[in-house]
Amino acid sequence: MSQQAPGGFDEWWWAEPTMKQRLLRDPASVVKEYGLNVPDNLSPEILHDVVRIVSLLWVDGKIVPREQFHIDPCDEGLLFGKGVWESTRTFNSFPWLWAEHIARMKRTLTLLEIDVAPQRLPDAKAVSDYVRTLCATDIVVRLNVTAGRPGKPGMVWMNSWVMPFPKPSFRLKSTLSPDLKGQPYLAWKTFQYASRLRTGQLASKGGAFDTALMLDPNGNVLEAAHANIFFRFADGWATPAVENELLLPGTVREYLLKNSPLPIKERTIARAELANATEAFVTNSNVGIVPVSLIDEVKYPTGPETQTLIDWVHPK
């Protein structure tokens, strides 16, 4: 147990005198620099947790202040986007579906020909230990791996973030996917993720939609910009099939296909079919299952089967 510094910050803050002074004087301004605005009425204890969440990294098994983290300027992850990442929320400090995330990360590392010693990738206990160092609440963690450069291995680190504010539903605008067949490094969880971010941002401009529903060149549904999608048709639930490397096979998607109490089929889904769906939802491991309320001009209710799956999917 580390010695507590005045104001509730652990002793490691005292190794950074300037940061210590700023944290004790105005911790909210420090958090804002990291891109997070916090309510004015947060208690000091919660604010201190938020500071730790956004400013402490896990780097090869050690907790490191964000200001002390550096990447080699010749690292191919930085220069060429040759890097891989995975993120998920935690439950009781343990990362959700972590074994599936690590398995997918290893597949993606192989795809990009990035050689990383397996023991450098943290198991669920190592992630939980890191989370418990930060706070007593559940958060989102992201594991990152870079390719390094000739003669020097890449970086392996985790950062964390506060849980996103839950949305009651998503509104999607159908958009041609920017990714092409044969470019899995653009569809999978690699550092070359900007095209997905841009697609979602363009769809949400104007405020009528939250993100994009991506279509392949033939007009078939792939997924939302950052989530897999499921539809309830007259013959049951369906999700787009992974056929042409344009679709990221999500961990929650995989979990549902293997374990859902309601049968789900993988198949090609044409955009023209969406008017016949009675329910729809999206999934990723940061938010779980979230209903879809609108795709273009078609509205969907949060139906009873969607609610059943929402209640079922999260660890109890």
C-alpha cells in the first residue's frame, strides 16, 4: 500500500513537483488538458480517481505517469501506422472478454507481421491490477502494441478512460465503406483507423445521426463505423457475415454467435432488407449492446428481444 500524499494523491505524484502543485491547486484543469471535461460538483475523491485514470499508463508491467511516456521517433507504429490495439470495458475491475481480445490481437499482429513476445501481453489479472491501482470503479482500457524498428522491439502499453455516458440508442446513416477488399489492416484494430473515425464523424455532422452504417460496394450491410450490427427479421436474428475482410469480427459479436439465448445467423444482408427488420442493435466491448432507433429514414423500436439480450449479455 503506497503512502498517501495530501489531497488524496499517491506518493508517486511527489516525484513530479510541478504536477503535484497543479494537481493540488486545480486538478480539473489537468484533466481538461487530457481531453475530458468534468462536472464542477465532483467530489475530490472522484476527481482524484479521474486524474489517475487519464494520466497513469501501464507500460510493460509498470505504472508510468503519462508525461514520462515516449515512443521512439523511428518506431514504425508511429511512422507508418504499423500498430495494433484492443479496448474493452471492465466489470469489477476485470476486462470483459479479455481472452477473445488477446486472441484477436495476436491474429492482427500476425497479419501485420509484428513480432511481439507473448509474455509482454498482459493477462486479465495484470489488467485488473492496473485498474485497481487507478480507481474502484469500472473503466475502459486500451492495449496498444507498435512494430518498433529494425534492431529495437516496439512498445506495449495500456491507457484507460472513464466509461462513456450510456446512449439510449443509436441513429445510423448508411454510407459506402472507405475500406476496400484486400485491405484488412484498415478494417481491423490497427493504428490505421482514421478512415473509420472520419466516416463516423461525417455521418454525425448536423446532429441527425450518431454515426455511420457502412455498406460494401454492392450495397450490402457491413457494420457501424465502430460497432457490429444485428437485425431481427421474420425468420430470426441475423448479422452480416465476415466474407471479404471488410468487416471487423468483434468480440461481443463472437460471444453472441456462440452463446446467445436467441439464435443468430451470419448471412449477407442487403440494405433493401432493412425496412423489413423489426429490431436492431449494435455491439462493441466498450458499450455492450445498444439499440438502433433509426437507419436513414427507417425507425426501429427497442423490442423485447433486444432488451432480453441487453439484460443477458453483461456479467452479473
